[in-house]
Amino acid sequence: MSTNRTRTRRLVLKQRDWAAAEAFAERHGWHEQPTEDSGTGRKSRIWPVGDETHFQVTRDRDSDEFSCFFHGADRVWLGQLLGEAEHDLDTWSLAELREAPFEETNPRRLAQSLFRLGLGAPPVHSREFMPPLAHGLANEQPIVRAAAARTTAYMEWPELFPIVKVMAESDADERVRAEAEKIVYVYRRSGLGNA
């Protein structure tokens, strides 16, 4: 039996609470596994689906967004489970995630759309997600640039580390530099950023 575990992409829930995910797990007869706060600013709830597969729902403290995903060893089954969750739950589609940052003009709503973009991005680098991220990184509002920097931590793509490092060193706003410095630290601690 393979121990090479992976996770699906995260589905970002439009309903910002636990109810829909709980109901989805209940319909499948999955029973929640007790979890402890990881100290990462995320609160997670986990339902075992099989011996090596779990359904996880996470509330991100910074963005107050809820996302869910599956992790396990059987990629085919994970894909089937994700498709079923995407069908049954009210989630932001990939197209909505990519388009929202271009449609928002209010800085706070734009920042929120960037958080959703990062949470819903695939686990590996995807060119399709770069234009909306770049739109946020280049925004004139510091709150939006800081959100874009934080978004790169949700994406966890090593390709984004150099961008955040430059922001930490040279953004015009001190708060943006501070946020980017935190993300640089996260990248380095996780091994995704070079020394």
C-alpha cells in the first residue's frame, strides 16, 4: 500500500461557516475526528473517509474564508471525491476565483477576492492564476498589495518566493513590506524559499 500522500486543490466555500461541510460529511456517514488547534491561524475539522483518506475543512483566521479538500494516497479516488464535493457544495468556481480580482474596485473586497484566489488555487503552479495575482500585487492600495503577498502563502508555490522577497525588500509601504517579510519567513521555514 502506497504511503505517498497528496491533497486535492481546496474548494472555497461560499457559505462561510461549517454547516454545509458538516452536512456533506453526514450524508456520507463520515464521523469527525477530534483535532487540536495547529497554532497556524487555521482551525480545521477532519473526517476520515477511508484508511488513508480524509476530508478536511479549514477556517482561515486571517481571511475568515472556509475551504475544504481531501488528502490521501489514491489520486483517482481523491479526484472522484473532490468532484462530488464540488457538485454538492456551494463553492467558488475556478473561473470565479480568477475573474473576481479584476471585477472588484473596493480595496477590501478586492483583498478578500485575492484571499479566495489563493485558497482555491491548485497545489502546483498554474499560469492561469498569475494575472489576477499580479493585478493585486501591482495595485496602488497597500491593503491590496499586502493581501496579495499573503495570498502567495496560501498558494505555497516556490515560484512565487522571489516576488514576495522583492516586496519585502522594496515595496513603498512599510506595512506591505512587513506582511511580505512574514511570508518570506513562512516560505523559508517550510523549505519553499531559497536561502
